[in-house]
Amino acid sequence: MKVIAVSHGSYSKGLVDSVQMLVGEQENLVAYGLFATLTEQLEREVNDTSEGEEILFLTDLFHGSPFNAVVSLMRDHEFHHITGINIPLAVEVMMGRYADKSAEEICRGIMEAAPDTVKYVNDLFDDEEEEE
């Protein structure tokens, strides 16, 4: 599973660095900050992912610009997206990968661990579709 952290400024880079300090070097864990070509960079990252490999995006703030950049890709690409991420929850994501959990299982676990802090964005889209 590829995990892509996206944030304002360099928060996502610090998040990835901190997680790797705690749980060791990680493959398929990348960070992107808010810069002019963010959406294009993220789409390239999605397109460069091996077929069949799950993708889990982690964003810092609900409705922030990085969140919106990831959401804009959800129309054309299938992946999972958690927003409101912090270091302890990012460590939890990595531990879920070690345990061979699916991206959805990891997201559900994160929601149980911090329901007032994070949102599973995929569920928000499912709720909107049900209302229509």
C-alpha cells in the first residue's frame, strides 16, 4: 500500500520523518506540501502507483487547500483519504500496514481511535451520493 501525506507547507515532510524515526524507514511513504503544482504532482504519484496497489492519502486540515487538491482527484481515481492526520495516527497507519490490513481497515481503525479528530473522506462522499 502506498501512503501519501499532503499538507500545508512542510508539515507532511515532518510527519513522515517523525513516523520513520519511530517505526523505521518505510517504503511507499511519500510527502507533499502545498506548492503551485500540487494537484499535478499528486496525480502523477497516483498514476505512477502499480496497478492493484492501494493508495491512502493523509491530509492535515479538513477543507484546506491540500485536502481540496486530493478531493479533486477522487472524481477520476480510486483511493482512500483520511484528513486531520497527526503523528500518533500516522504511526497507527504504518502499524496497520505492518499488520497487512487493507486501506479501508486502517481508515476504519483510525476513525475508531480518533472520531472527533479525523474524517474518512470516502465516507463523506458516500453520504453525499446517498442523499442525491
